[in-house]
Amino acid sequence: MRRLACVAAACLATGWTASLPLAAAAPPPDAGQAEEAAPTPVATPFAPPLPRASFVLEPPRVRIGDLAALELVVVTPPDHRVRPLEAPEAVPGFWLLGTQPLPVERTETRWIHRFRLQIRARELGVFLWPAQKVEIDGPDGTHTQLEVPAHTIEVASVLPEQVQRSTPYGLRAPSLLPSDQGGLLPGAAIGALLTLFCVGLVALVRRARRLARSASPAPPASDVPACFEEALCALAAAAAEPDVQRAADSAALALRRFASHHFRAPTRAATTPELRTVPAPYLMHARWPVFLGLLEGLDEARFRPQASLREASVRSQVQAAEAFVRDSAPAEPR
């Protein structure tokens, strides 16, 4: 019993000793000292991006004939300016319909500049949009030049059964000829018959035109003297006109009517400069330059009133017109 009591006392002493703390904990630091000891976080600013540029196409695949927007996107640090861009004059496979600079997107860390090109594909295949040089001016006067690499654009077909085709259609190979050449004889005979038929048809048309021309009634004999008499009377009235400009008008009109009736020349519905560009009529081939010279001399007095009108010059032009009409009369038969 005595031993049991000693063992129980020893166990109680051991449990009480284990419940005690091994060492006194250090007192917690003061709140003020904690705030002074804590490090202050420092905000790390974002570094401005380096200038860069690239082409962006929406949609990325273009169908022939469709309108597409090709954008040149330039990213710069804030307060940078991109100089105006020059669009290429001609690009193989595309039509350039217009250019448009877009508003700048400004953020705290970067500015985004956009330049839109409206294009329309006109050929099938894979094409290369040419490289572009971009010049950037900084706020401190610095100048930067970027080289935008060329952009590959694929143009596809709009046909539903040829959606995946991106190359133009090639030429079809001719069918192989048969081994025996006997089949060429019927084709050659048919070709010869068609050629003879065409030649005969042309000869028949020419003969019909020749007969129609010979069968057309000749103008009455009294029509030619009446034409000459009318022209000479009109020129005589123009010579007696006291007003120089009216005299030039009457003489020019009489000359045009005479050439239209006698030589069948298209002088009634054309100006003098227009008559210079047309070939001379067949019936007045040799007298055509003289006729145009008379009209130009009379037009000088008709259409330039601000110029000094010389009455003697106009009167001489009217007399020359009378001589032209008289010289154009057919010779009397002997």
C-alpha cells in the first residue's frame, strides 16, 4: 500500500509539472511599433510599350468580289503621333476603293492608331499586300520609323461548289485525236462547203447592192441649176448686206447649203472644227480644203465680235464664195 501511494504521488507530480509553460512568452509588440516596422508597399509602374505596327484583315479570308477592310494598326506610348500614311497606288489582285484614318484609342499606358483601307478582290489566288513604312513622332521631338512586313491575303471563290478553291482555273487540254486520220476528211469537206457558201453569200450581197445603186433614180436635171441659182442669189444678198456680221452669216449658210445639196456633204449639222476631223467627201475631195478655208474665214467674223471686223476682208470672202460656186458648176456638153 505504501508503494502504491508513492507511485500515485509521483504520477500527480509529473502531470502538474507538464501542465506548466516551459518559458514565459515574450509580450506582443506595441501597435505603433508594428506600424513603423511594417514595410510600405511600392507600386511598380507599367513600362510604356515599344512602338509596333501590323496589318489586320477582317474577315481574314476574302472572297472574290466582296468588300473587305484591311487595317494598319500602330501601337505607341502615350502622346505619340503617327504621320499620315500613303496608300499604295496599285496592288495585284485588288482594287483600292478608299482610305480612312480612324480615331485614336487612348489609354494610360498606350495609344492605338488605326488606318483603314477599303479593298475589293478581283482575282483568285494568294496575294501579298506590300510592306508599309510608318513614321512616328514623340512628344520630345524624337522620330521613329517602323517597317510593317507584307501581309498575305487569300482570295477564294464565291461558287458554292468551289468554296475551297483559291487558284484561278487553267486551260482545258484538247481531246486526243483518233489514231486513224479518216475522220478528218468529213470535217474538211464540211469546212470547204461552209467557206464556199460564205463567199457566194458575199458575192450575192455585193451584186444586189450594185443593182440597187444603178436602179436608183437620178436627180432631175433641173435640180442642179436650181441649187446653183439658189446659192448665187444668197451670196449676192450677203454681198449687198450693210452689216458685216450678218453678211458673213448669210454667206456661210449659203455655202453649207450648196455643199449639202450639190456634193452630198454632211455640212449642215457639223461645225467647222468638226468638219476638219472628218475625211473629205468623195465628190469634193479636191475642193474640200478651199471650202473649209472659206468657212473659217467667215467664222472669224461671225463668232468673234470682239475682234476688229474688216469690211473689206468679209466682202472678199463673199466674193471668193461666189467664185467657188461658179467654179463648181459642171461643164456644158459640147
